[in-house]
Amino acid sequence: MPRAILDEASIHPAIRESIASHHADILREVQGAIASNDVVVIGMRFNPFPKRARAALTRAGIAHRYLEYGGYLSDWRRRNALKMWTGWPTFPMVFVKGTLVGGAQELERLIASGELQRMLAAS
């Protein structure tokens, strides 16, 4: 169920590079973290939900990498690039073995059901 995105044919060639490189630095950093860590939590200052996700992982004894990008009034443009890339509308964004699993609530459900542990045990 891929989400709808504007077809490249509907984007003028003169702006394609601008779109492709828009905040590419943050995307590269996140992609690198996802490639080298089983669990990655991406959050922002002052938002209680990234802290909630990290606490749940800590209680479950699961190591994770945390990346934080600004607060409510700072770095929102950079965070918006992540939202556009993933399609996930809120923070935190939690990745397990390269798969976006959602935010804090979704992570808590995965831990409670044992599915997170199964995901981590799978090769």
C-alpha cells in the first residue's frame, strides 16, 4: 500500500535536482544510523513521546541509537524532510532492522506482544 507521491513526469526537469537534494544531509545521517543499528529512534527536544519510546526500550533491555533534531520551533524544516521521506507524520520515528514501525505507542504494542523481540531475533 504505497502512499501517493507526485510522479516524476509531473515535475519539471529544472527542479528535480532541487527536490532530490532537499535536506539530503539529514536523510543520509538517518539512513546511515538505520543501516548500522538494529533500533533507531528519531526525535525532537521537548516532545515527551521520544522519551517514552526510549524508556520503553530501556525497560525491555533493548539497545538503540537516538537521533534528535531540534525542538518545536527549531529545525522543523529539516524534520519535515524526514516526514516527507517516511510518510510518518509525527515524532518519534522508530526503525527496527530498517523497517519503520511507527512511534512510541506502536513500539509499546510491539514490545508488549513480543513481536519486537521476534523482529530483533530474525536474521
